[in-house]
Amino acid sequence: MLNYTVILEPDEMGRGYTVLVPALPGCITQGRSKEEALDRAKEAIRCHIESLQKDGLPVPVEKAPVELASVQLAEVRG
């Protein structure tokens, strides 16, 4: 069984979530609720992996969970 960390980014208008899969660049989906977003993430991951396999490319395996951190910047002036 493969496990992948997903990042759920809430929509600014509160209308759902965008889902990113850091271990699979380009694997992105969305859903109106967390449940829907996670269900769609599973399907997007399956499709992404199938596409890699079809193209003869290696399937990335997540070695360690993604760690989230926050950094603070002083005001940026351009």
C-alpha cells in the first residue's frame, strides 16, 4: 500500500479546497468539502501513478511525511 501526504488549501471564498500532493509534482485536484477533496485526491493519485507507469517512468515513493513550517518576513518593498 502506498501512502502520500496531501495538502488541503482552503479556497479564499470558503467554497472548498485545493489538494496538492508534494511527492507527485503536478498532481492537483479540488473538492467542495474536505471529504470530497480527499476522495478526489485518491483518484488523482491513482491516475497520476497510472500515467507515470504507462510512460515507463518511476513512481515516486514518499520516504518521509512532508513537514509544514511558517516563516515570517518583514514588509517587502519594491
